[in-house]
Amino acid sequence: MIQQCRWGRWNMAGEFDREWDVARTAGQPVAMRLNGAPPGPLAPGGSGTFGSTPAEKTAAANTIENELERSTTTATEHADEATNTAVKGFEGWDTAAGLKKVADTWDKQVKTLMGRLAFEKNMLRQASGLFVRNDIGLGDQFRPIGAQSRLNGL
């Protein structure tokens, strides 16, 4: 692994550690800092909140299920009926074969879209539960530390 020391030279990780030790033992002030971080909740000046709450994730999942999936299914059925009528009307013509090919392509695209909508809906629902379970798990890990602290009762 290559790192850059504070003097701007690139060194292998072991050489960096040796230079760090030499500077420290020579009494030179040594410090390490992060040159930057992407903006976000954990970066200095970030909002400290997630982009959406569990309620917003649930609402988005419900919108996918109750509006987008239903509307897509309705539109698909309407398009299939109209296309099938047109195919029958052009029976015996090359136009009928062309319309049938377009309908098959449309059905594949709709199937892909419906799969994507279902995936996104499920991921939104799982994300809410995952964040809650993660928070509870981390809290459980810190409780024993707090119970043993000498700072309790001060």
C-alpha cells in the first residue's frame, strides 16, 4: 500500500511508519489528518440525517405497488387489446406480422419494468427494517460498555 507522508513524498506503508517514528522521537510535531471527505451526514457540516425516513420509504414502496404497478398493468392490458385487434384487422398482411413483433417486444419490456418496480419496492421495504435492526444491534453492543463505565453516577 502506498501512502503520502506529510512531507509530500510517496512511500511504501512500512517506510511511512519508519519516518513517522523518526519524526516523533526527534520531537517534531506529528499529526495525521484526513485531507477531505465527501459531503454527507458523516462529513463535517453534513446534515446528520438520512435522505428519507422509514415512513418515506414505506410511502414510496406503497406508491410503487398501488400506483405504478397497477397503472403499468392497466396500460399494458389496454395496449395488448388494441394491438391484438389491429393484428386481426391486418391478418394476411406483413403489417400484422410487424405488429405482432412490436407487441412481443413491448411485452418483454413491460415484464422487465414490472420486475424492476417489484425489486425497488422490496428494497425500500427491506431498507427500513435493516436500518432499525442495525440501530438496535449497535445499541445492544454499547450497553455493556456503558454499564461498566466508572462515569456512571457522576
